[in-house]
Amino acid sequence: MAPSIPVARTRLQLLPDALPARIGPSRWLPFHSLFLGATLLCLSDAGFAAETAAEDEQLHDLLSLLNNETELATRSGMNADFIPGMATILAGDDLLLRGARTVWEALSLVPGMAQGLEMTGERQVLSRGVGYSGYTSGNIKLMLDGVSLNSSSMGTANALLNLPIEQVERIEVIRGPGASIYGEFAYAGVVNVISRQRERRVHAQIGEVGGAGGGGVWFWEDQARDLALSINLAGVRSENGAWVERDALSNIGRTTLSNAPGPSNETSRYGSLLVNLNWGATVASLQILNDEYGDYYGAHHYLPPNDDRLANEQRFVTGRIAHDLTFSDTLRANLRVEAWRHEHTSDLFLFPAGIMGLKEPYYLEQSMDEARYKVAADLYWQPHTRHQLLLGLEAARAEMLEPPTERWDTNRNRRMLSALMQDQFCVTDHIDLTATLRLDDYSDVGAFASPRLAGVWRLNDHNILKLQYARAFRPPSFHDLEYPAGDPVKTSIVTTYEMGYILKQPRWEARLTAFNTELERPVTVAYGGVGFINSADAELRGVELELQWNITRDLKLDANASYVDARRLDTDEVLEGGTDLLANLALLWRPVAGWTTALQTRYVGERARADYDPRDPLPDYVLLDLTFQYRPSPTGPYATLGFKNLADTEFAYPDQSFVGPRRFMPDDYPRPGRQAWLSVAYAF
């Protein structure tokens, strides 16, 4: 029998309790040094994973339906089917085969999640219609190996979204509120990216999409001393862009001053270094992510010059030490200390020469530096096999070390104190209840409670029913507080009622989720771009469907579809930027041993305009991605060749002009047509 191909391969390594960080990213590192270093490290002990029959068994079969485990929902390892709410677990090998090149692209495969862009290149993710809000979305908690990367100044973590998929073991996603466990910014969802660790491999990539670069993973272990070290690094550079026929200068008849037609400035340079050291019950990690990129469509929708200029640089550096304490068979604790640093510099193109009497193009330079420090402790007590309690305490401080302008409050900082209590109780062999309450107290914006009450009923081996009530908050970011359009920006609250149903069969499984979400005071940019406001309350009602079907041993179907009706309560207008319909369909086929191909189809429905935008909704579109992979065994060389947007479909993301019609991008944010890419690797 031919060995199975790792189409849906997922390593079921349970995260240590309380999700201690495992790995971390870095500044831009030259590709040649990265790739050579990774190669030498891996070659130093090629016998680490010799090819054996046992290894073949470790490759998951193409048609296996995995019972993945996750700690994302409760901080205690549970089968993903039995946790409160619905979780999506995306395996890194599967994502590569389906054509995802970054974490940002991978998240579009999650039901109810859509991509978006800010005009100068900041990535955005909309979850169930929430997330289109200009410069500071911050509606999703973004974590790397359990370490939160959301910036206190902006609420975002662009560098994590640009992490190459070759560095990712899996991505765990919860749709909907998660603040009862994770606090701030776990408003519309929680994403935890798990980096590759316990393996050895090198990789290189080239292509029109994703750029050229490489990296590797190295792992060393001394079992006698209970000591292990993992290093995961990558470096990528790209000079890609989308063709822009017109920019905002065409709205005022000044096309002679415009750099359009021409490409958007999407030049990028990315480097990451993730280091993890395990010594007994102690874990120490370092993460360095350095993300440099162009200014895309221009801060004022005036297309930047075609000079491949790196206009933005964001650097995230985190360090973490976590230690597990075991007092008895029923009582244990986890202690954590974290330090986090975020630097952001920009040199954005604002105006071309000739406008407003300017003799030279005008650029705006800014730099910002912020830090965060946190200590935390979790206590787990299991007085009975059916009963588990979690008590958690956190203390953190976030501060601006260097504000972006002199106008900012030079003493901008916040202190955060948090307490968490969770009670998981098995009422019967088939019914589980989870009650969670988290209290967060901020020195600058007040205190908030985030409750959750959830139940899981396993009717039998094939049917699972879930019910959940959850409430979460999004505090104003430092940016929101510094630029209010009128009254001070207040904390936004989200409340969700959710019902889920899972039907499991030997060769297929289906999931249905229905939800009702209420948004109180969502934060957005005021019309005219004059600052930030709390907009009108909104209500979202929707349903999500998922199907995974192993048609034969060599043919698998993975599909999902979602519908959401998102409206403002004061005007009954549809929330801007989102769409009511999203769908994904993937066919993965192994025609012969060693070869696998994947066809990925994505549908995005019409995207609504803001109420001040008289244009028709952005039209719907369908994207096709095609991928071929040759991997004859779990060790040795393998290669993946892919084509993005195979049908060369013209499509765009909605523009984000809050100033008015004079600044609209006439064709929104056009995205690239057909593009090819190649990733080659060697697993030891």
C-alpha cells in the first residue's frame, strides 16, 4: 500500500497549560544567511528523523477526520468538538497545499472570515462582518504560540498576519467573543498561530506571490536532562504590486499629477526568528518579527511613485518565561512573565508635486515605540474527575516610549489588572457545562466584566449540540484616545448567543453554527477622517455551515459557507465593508502515490458601502487557486507549485476613504491577477 500523503496533516501536540509561548520572530535577516544557517543546523544531525516504516504511519491519511485537541477555548486541553463554541483548526501542511502563503491568507479559509486592507497596507480580517474600521481595527485577538501581539496603540498585529505559512504548524481559531479567557481585543474572534518546532527542515520559495526567500526549523533534544531547543526562522522579500488604473486625483480632474496608471507599492521585506527553550517544567521563548512594506495606495489615495520604497516598518519583540508547578494529582499552577516591544516607523507618500502648490512630493515621517510587561498565574484544581476549576490573575502595564507626534500625551500608558474564574463541570457522561467570568480593570478607561456560559451535549457518538452565551469588550486603543472626533471614545461591548451542531460519520462530518451578535458602541473612523467615534449599535444574525468529506481514500472535499445579516440599529443600514455571503470549497486529490493536487475555490459576495458612499456595492467574485505537490515520503525533499487566481479574475477590496467622494479610489483597491509560486523543502 502506498504511503499516505500529509494532505490534512496536523501534529496533535497539546499546548502546555495556559498556552506558554514556544517560539518567536525577528528583524529582517538576509536570506542567504538564514537559509545557509538553517541548512547547516539541520545537516548537523540528519539522523534525527531517519526514514522508517514508523514514520510513514505518522503521516495522516488523506481521508482521516482528525479529532484535534486545543486549549484555545478553555486553557485546558480538550477535543475541539467538545469545547464551548466552535473552533477551526487549520494544519500548516494542509494550508500550504491549498495555496495559502501567509497567516492572513489562511484565515480567509475560516467560515465567516474575510480579508481587507487599509490604504497603506495594514492587513485586516473581518470576522462575521466585524472589522472594517480604518486604521485601528483591533477586533480579533492575535497570538503567536500563546503570546498576544495586539498593539495597545493600534490594536493590530500586522507582522503576525504576514508570517510565512512554511513556519506554521497549525492555526487555531475561535469565531466570536473570547474575552472571558483572553481579555482585551478578543472581541470578534481569537487566533493562535502555532509555529513549527519539533522537526527539522529547510525551505526556499520563489514566485510572483509571496516573494523569494527561505528559512528552516531546527530542533535539538537531550532527554536525559529534559532539555530541548527549537529555532524557527525565515526571510522573504517581494516587489509585487497590483495594477491601479486611477487614483483619487481623477475625482478632481488632476490626472496629470497622478502616478496612475501604475502598480501599487507593495514592496515588502520580512524576517522572523522564533526560539523556544524547554527545560523540565520551564519554558523560555523569544519572538522577533520584522515586517517592512510599501504604502500601497497612498495615505490619501494618491498612488505612490513606482520606486519599490519600503514606507513602513513594524518590529515586534517578545520574551516569555513560563513555569509549571505540580502540587498533587489534582492541583497544579502555571506562572508566566512576559515582556513585549513594538516599534513602528513610516515614511508615507501624501501628496504629489503640483498639488496645493507643492514643488516636490510630500512625505510624512513618523515613528512610534511602545512596550508592555505582564506577570500572570493560573491555578488548576480538579477536585473530582467531573469537575475542574481555573483561577487566573494577571497584572500588566502598557506604555508609549515614543509617541508618533508631539501632539500626543507624553505620559500615555495604562495599567491592567485581571482576574479570571472558570468552572468546568460534567453534569453527566454526555453533558458538560462551562461557566467563565473575567474582570479587567484599566487605569485609563475603567473596568469590564466578560462572562461566558456554555453547554455541550453529546447526544451520542455521532451528534453533538452546543449552546453558548458570551460577552467581550474592546477598549479604546491609544490611537483612538488621542484622536477623538468629538466625545472621548468609549469601550465597545459585544454580546453573542450561539448554537452549534456537529454531525460525525465515518467518512464525513458536518457542522452548523447559528449566532446572534449585538454590538454596543463599535469604534470606527468618523466621516471626514477627523478622528474616531463610537458609532451606532448594530446587530448581526448569521449561520455558518462546514463539511469535510473523504469521498475516497484519495479524494477529499473540504467546504464551508456563511451568511450574516449585519445592520445598524438606528438606520437599519448594512454595516460597511463586509459581505453577507462567503464560501470556500477545496478538492484535494492524490492521483498516484507521492503526488497531490488541490483546487481551492473562494466566493466573496457583494461588499456594502458606507452610508455616505453613493456608489454601488463592490461586486462579488470567485477566485480559483490550483496547487500541485510532490512528496513521496515524510522525510527527504518535497516541492509545491501553485497558481493564485488561476482564472485571472478582476477583483478588489473596498476602499477606506472616510473623507468623502473627493478621496474615493475610483476602482477601490485592485488586487493582483494570476500569479505563480514555488516552495521547495527538505525534511530531515
